[in-house]
Amino acid sequence: MDENWPSATCETAGCLMGTHKPLVLVAGAGAGLGQSLLARFEQSGFTPVGLGRSRPVKPVGDFQTLDLTDEAAVPAVISELIAKYGPPKVVVHNTAELVIAPFAQTSLADYRRTWASMVQSAVLVAEATVQPMVDAGGGTFIVSGATASLRGGAKFSAFASAKFALRGLTQSLAREFQPAGVHVCHAILDGIIDTARSRDLHSLDPAKMMKPEDIAEAYWQLAHQPKSTWTHELDLRPASEGF
Amino acid sequence: MDENWPSATCETAGCLMGTHKPLVLVAGAGAGLGQSLLARFEQSGFTPVGLGRSRPVKPVGDFQTLDLTDEAAVPAVISELIAKYGPPKVVVHNTAELVIAPFAQTSLADYRRTWASMVQSAVLVAEATVQPMVDAGGGTFIVSGATASLRGGAKFSAFASAKFALRGLTQSLAREFQPAGVHVCHAILDGIIDTARSRDLHSLDPAKMMKPEDIAEAYWQLAHQPKSTWTHELDLRPASEGF
Amino acid sequence: MDENWPSATCETAGCLMGTHKPLVLVAGAGAGLGQSLLARFEQSGFTPVGLGRSRPVKPVGDFQTLDLTDEAAVPAVISELIAKYGPPKVVVHNTAELVIAPFAQTSLADYRRTWASMVQSAVLVAEATVQPMVDAGGGTFIVSGATASLRGGAKFSAFASAKFALRGLTQSLAREFQPAGVHVCHAILDGIIDTARSRDLHSLDPAKMMKPEDIAEAYWQLAHQPKSTWTHELDLRPASEGF
Amino acid sequence: MDENWPSATCETAGCLMGTHKPLVLVAGAGAGLGQSLLARFEQSGFTPVGLGRSRPVKPVGDFQTLDLTDEAAVPAVISELIAKYGPPKVVVHNTAELVIAPFAQTSLADYRRTWASMVQSAVLVAEATVQPMVDAGGGTFIVSGATASLRGGAKFSAFASAKFALRGLTQSLAREFQPAGVHVCHAILDGIIDTARSRDLHSLDPAKMMKPEDIAEAYWQLAHQPKSTWTHELDLRPASEGF
């Protein structure tokens, strides 16, 4: 913990119960990166809580199974978590819903699903966490972007439009909430993340994939930037990746 | 008409009936800009057809009243129009749904409405028109962007995220369909359009507003760029506008 | 001429001599595009004057042979031209100096030459023309950019750094002089221009090259945008060009 | 040192002499940030060497006084340093030459000076260091950008054009040398750095300035990113800074 972490007055249930460990919430924690993020923060003293549709076999820390697009469940679950652990210090939005298809094979349902999965879920998570972080004296809200956040490629109409939307939302959150003490970051993951699923799907040499634990380290660093040097946007890509 | 306009073989109903005038479809034609666009194209020999929720008192050309987010109505209406007039030469997507509010006062319904109004409607209109334009030998699909297409400002979380999404979608359409002959453009309107509504809402001197007929002229030019010099993105702003 | 062209008071020599045709100055007019620009403007009543190192065999209009990086010659020649023809209505900066080489084979002389050719020449031409245009009531200053204006590719270190610099300069000129009535544009030419030299250098099918007369038409349109809809930046590329 | 640092074979003079500490070179180390960078790297075991025109009163580590635009001195001095210390692991280019003036008050000498100070110096430093880093198995080359790297504001024509150029150069270096193992970063410092000089020049509350030691920490992190997650570009700004 560096000096920039506020020593919040103890008013939450979690705090009153003596749970002094800061909370990290990762929305979209079923997959490789989500679990690596939780592990990285846990290793340095955070209470890790993952949210997602599919419970990992052995989740790091607490895991809440829920549909992150569910507008009733998300506020309910997060508000219970806040009651239990106090407001989060760090929130990561890390959901993804990849669709790659020609325009004619991309249905309205695909657009809705990618949008809900990435944008609606981010809105719901932000609604439930950002103001509590402001009230507690600050925190960090990190959003995972992708190559398609900056470039709408052919066959990526659904995915890119949702990732563009998420970037616009994240900028807006940064401009509204950074003056109130919540650091909002957009990390552009420009490469394939090395997970079991990626190795099945892609013929790419795993040595050229992004390691989840390396991304986790970068997010950890973002979450601990002092107030004089906040990064809003950065790219992360393997040395071998063309761009 | 310049030499770049294909002289399509006559197979559509509209063509067989001798309706040789090319069709311009403006989705979002209730407001000032939409009507000015139709007038500009009509003036040079196009058949103007407007689509929108609110029928103007004296619409330019044909006007179809419909909800552009309606996934049954949009394909049905456009397919009838194509049966009648032949496939469009020019399609303009020009819907907007402005929400300006702090994040805490922006509801999920606001995000959904702005997204549906701008992105879902663009998907539906593109689904109904782009392939017919490809089949007819080409055409132009123009999307109206805004300042918020490039910058997510505070209080613009819903509007900016939808405009970002629309920009990503438009890029994706350009990369898929330009090689097939459909020119896809994203015009960033960086200023306030001079309409009766703008004059009510804003205290800005109308001399500093964008004139709908000037925007219409720019769209006309985009729709007539020869194939060797297609613009995908341009900004349009008043000389007096800071940027 | 549209209504946006000021009817300047007659005070210059050119005006007093009855030369009422507006002046277009193209800096970098030896090559194909430069001459096509002059031809396009001449066709609609402008007095065309080209500037450049190499006099074309049959130049369109007046041609002044000079080194556009020469800080004595540029102001002297342009000031004579202004004395003769009045201040320009339209100025195009269209010089280029392409270097493609690995970093290790790019010398400091290459960086200096590309910079001087593109940036120093633009500064000199702007110094000699922009304020006279302001004083005469307005005008248009168009700068030719390239793919490398937005992306520094491998082997393009000299060319891209100069084209980036030119873009920064052009933005700065736009922000300072647009409020004073001079429209400043940056046109990103994203493709190979079809010239005799391109056909020698590239194996690309000329049908996939940008036609100089099409670019000229686009610049003509930029130079005649009404004050309510000025474009600062646009891209121009062949329909067949990937991006 | 993390596992990504190559354990280079010992062939250089510095290495043969038993100087195993990696070298960090900061070009532009007279001012506050340069010295803070050297201190940060020294603190974790690097040999710090600063280069610049003005020797600080008490420089951190070795300091070589030279004009970084001097095309004879830069390679000579750096080659001596490499003979002494081995090739650098980390190089930071951190020169700046601010000019703020209306276009009419910005002379060609201003453009040349800002360009030479920022671009020519970067070329010279990269020429002397990047290939040696490649040969030694890798390293990091970080360039300090500014707000004006992305936006050419009025009165910033000289500064912005040079910062744009530097960004283009840096991208080009990244695309050429990252596959060869040298990580190339462009850090956009979007705020005023808290130095004695800034406090004299600006009325801004120092609490709203970027702390040199915080920037140094960010650069340290960039220099230690693992190969699977290299950042090419990031912004750094105070929480209080609008953007």
C-alpha cells in the first residue's frame, strides 16, 4: 500500500468487523486473466472477489456466480459484498464476448449480446462501485480494452462497436470521476492472452501470447499510480506483435 | 451523375417501371438536417425518401413514419421501398438521441435508448441496404458522427458510448464493403446544427451554428467522390468553433 | 465562386491593375498532383501559379522555379507574386521527400532533408501567405499529408517524423487562423498517386492508384466549403486500398 | 532485475572490468525529471549516467556535459560510455525546448531549434544506443512526449510540430526494433512537471503538478515490463488535470 491509499474512516460493516484488507473486485473473473488478477492482488494483501457467469474450479478468493448483465443481480450482489468487505479499492471490468463474422452473418442479437456483455455490465458495475469508492476516499477502476477498441476491422462489427462504446464510456467516467479521486483506466490488450482456450483456438506459438500474470502486474501498477501521474490509457502487447 | 455511377442492368420493379432516378434514403429525416439532405439530393435528380419517427409537416419527397429501432419494421419498409424505387444509390444514417447527465443520473434505459437509436438503427438500415447496393454495382453509406464520436466527455457517458460504437461499426462496414463497391463514410459534425430546436436550446449565436444545407452539400460531395479518392472520415465544424 | 469569398477592397497592385481572378498558389507543383491542382483551379477561373524546384515542360499557368526550403527566396518570390496578382485565395502545400530505409541506413541528412522539404517549406509558405489572406478577408491553406502522417512504420523514421511534424504544424495553424478567416486543411492521401513516376516505381495496377485530378477535385471542394462547415482533416484513398 | 533481463555474455570492456551493474543513460538530465530518473534507477542497482547541456550542481552518478544536437559529440561520448560501462539497458530521451508564441512571432530558427533539440537529439542518441542494445540482447528506449504530441494548439506550432515528429520517429523505432528485442516507449506527460523552474513560471498549485519521482517510477516500470506485455504508449497526468 502506498501513501496514496486513503485511510478511510471506519464506518462500513467490513471495517467495523476489523476487515482491514482492501477489496479488489474483478468482474469477468471466470477466465484466465480474471483469476490471475485476483491472485496478483491477493498476493499483496487484498481481499480478492471475482464475479462471473462460470465459477472456476478453484477460484482465487471469494467468487460470486452471476450474470453481469443482470440489472437486478449486479447491484444486489455488489452491495452485499460492500456490506461485507467495505467499498472496493480496485475494480476491474474484464468481460468479453467475441464475435467474428461477416456483417451479413452478424445478427442483431450478436450486437445486443456483445454490447450487454461489455457495456451494460460495465455500467452496472460502475454504478455499484464508483460512488462508494468516491465516498471512501478514492480507488481505481480499470477496463480491459482490445485491438478492436481503436480499429473496427472487417468481420468485427459487433465486437468493435461494443469495444469502441466501452472506451467512450470509460473516458467519460475518467473525466467525471478523476477529479473526485477515482482513477479510471483503459488498458488496450493488443494480442492474444495465453489461456487454455486460446491455445485451443489459435495456432499461435504460446511464446507470442500475452501472459495473464504479466497483464495482472500491469494492472497492479496502474492501481497504485500516485495521484500526480495517473495513466488513463495504455497499450499492452507482446514484443513479437506487429502493430 | 458522374461516370462513377454504375448504369445498373434494369431488373428491379422501380427500374422496370421506368423510374430511373436514383434513390437516396435518409434514416432520421424528421429533423432539419435530414430534410436538407433530401432536398439537396432531390435538387440534383435523386428520388428522396425519408425515414423517421416524426413526419415533418411538409416532407421533401416520400416519407415513411417508423421507429428505426424496430427490427421488423425497418427491413419491411426498406424492402418495399427497394421494390418500388430500386436499390438506393445513397443511404444516410442520421439518427441521434442526446443524453447529457452525470453518470449517477444516467439510467441503463438511457444507455439502451441511445445505443438502439444510433447503433441498432444503423445495423438495421445497413442490413437492408448495403447488400442491395453491392448487388446493384455500388453506392454510398454515410453515417453522421459527432464531437462525442472521438471524445467521451463528462456527462456524455451514454451519448459518447453510443457514438463511439457507431464509429466502430462504420469502420467495420467500410473495411468489409468498400472492396465490394460501397463507399462508407463517417462524418464528424463538430458543432451545433442550426435548427429551430437548437435555437431554443442553445444561447449560441446562430451565425456560429452549422447550416443544415452546408452539411447536405458536404454529404452530396462525399456521395459523388470518384473511386480513386474515397474519404472514410472527415470533420465538419464552423470556422468559429474551437477544437 | 460562392458567397463565402470576400469581395476584398481593391488595394493590391494586382487588383488595381484589374486582375480580378483569384490566385491559387501550389507549392510543390512540379509533379503530377501539383499540375492537376493548378489545372482544376484554372478551369474555374483562378490564376494558377506553381512553385517548385523543377519546371514542368508545359506548366499550367505561371511557374516559379525555386527551392521551397530557401528562406530568402520563398518570401521574395511570393511577395512579388502577391504584388502582381494580389493575395492568394487558396494555397496548397504539396511538397514531399520520400525516404524509405532501415533506421541504420537513414542519416541525419535524410531527417534534415525530409523535414526541410516538408516542414520548413510549409512554414515559409505559410509565413508569406497566411497573414495576407487574413488581411484580404480569408482564404484556404491546404496541406497534403500521407499514410505516414498518422503511423510511423518501420523504415519510415525520416518520412513519418516529418509528416507527423507537418500535421502538428497544420493543426496549430488551423487553431490560430481559422477564427481569423483562413481555413486550414490537412488531407491524408492514403494511397499511391498515379503519376509517370509511380508507374515506374510501383508494380501496383494503376487502376488502384489515386488519380491526381480526383485529388484536385477534393481540394477544390475543401477550398470552397462554406464557413459553417469547414473540414480540418479528411482521408482520401482508393476504394481498393486496405486501411 | 527480473528474468527478462538478458545475462549478456561478457565481452565489453565494462563487463570485463567487472562492472556488472546495468547502465541507464538519460539524455536531457540537467532538469528535475532527468535527475529523478537517474536517482530511481540508481536506487535499484543501475549505473546512472546523465547527458545534457548544463551540469546540475550535484548530479546523480556520472554526468557528461554536451550538446545533444551535436552530431560529432553524441556518438563520441556515448561510445566512450559504452566502452566504459557496457551497452545501456535503459535509455531515456528527455530533452525539451519549449516555444510558445503566435505563428508570426515564431521564427524559422525556433522551428529548427525545437526540432534539433527534440528530434535530431533523439536520432543521434538512438543511433548510438539501439543497435548496441540489440546486440547485447535487448533493452528499453523511452521517449518523453507531451500534451503537444497529440494536439497542435494555437501558439504551439514549433513545439507541437517537433513533438509530433518525435512521436512518429518513436513509433517507427518501435516497429523496427521491438521484434529485435528493444522495447520502445512513448510517454505522454500531460501536465506540468513540478520543478523549481515550473514553480517560477506557473501560478499552478504545485499539488497539481506531476512529481518527477512519480514519473521516474512509471519509467522504471516501463523499463521492466516483461516481453509479453510491452506498452508502446501511455499518458501520465495529475488526477486534477482536465483532458
